[in-house]
Amino acid sequence: MRNTLVGLTAVMALSGAITASALAAEPALIGTDAPRSEWLSVGQAANLLTSQGYDVLEIRTDAGVYEIRAYDAKGEHIEAFVDPMNGKVLMKKRGHGAPRP
């Protein structure tokens, strides 16, 4: 019984360490705390992203950033977080959608 308890404790500790390292690997995303009146409008953000080669499908507000779903210049579906003050892409990852037909 004691060996089972020690083994279980070790597995739980290792699991916690793996989870913590996985979370630490995801970069911290810090949005702006500027008033919305100072942000680029959704239309301005979409136009800026389009000029950078993105085909924007959706823009949502999420914790001080714009969260976008789009196709990139290679036709890959992506999800990105964009600074609403200047349109800079802060983080981009492959989306769950299919590549552009």
C-alpha cells in the first residue's frame, strides 16, 4: 500500500511539472488597457491585415486584443491575436479550419 501511495504521489508530481512546463511554453499575451475609443476600428484592422496578405474571416475582441480567424498568404487557416492599437500580429497559430479550397 505504501509503495502504491509513493508511486501515485510521484506520478502526480511529474504530471504537475509537465503541465506547468507546457503552460510556461505558451507565451504570455498582454493586451492593451487603452480605451476602446483609441483602438483601430474593426474595419481599419481588417484593412491593415488584408494589406499584409491575410484574408480575414472574423475579428473578435478578447482581453485587450483583436482575435482573428483568417487565411494567410499561403492559404493556411490561422488564428491570430492582433494589437488593436497598431495592427501588429502578436501571436499566430494554425487554425482548426481547412486550407483554402
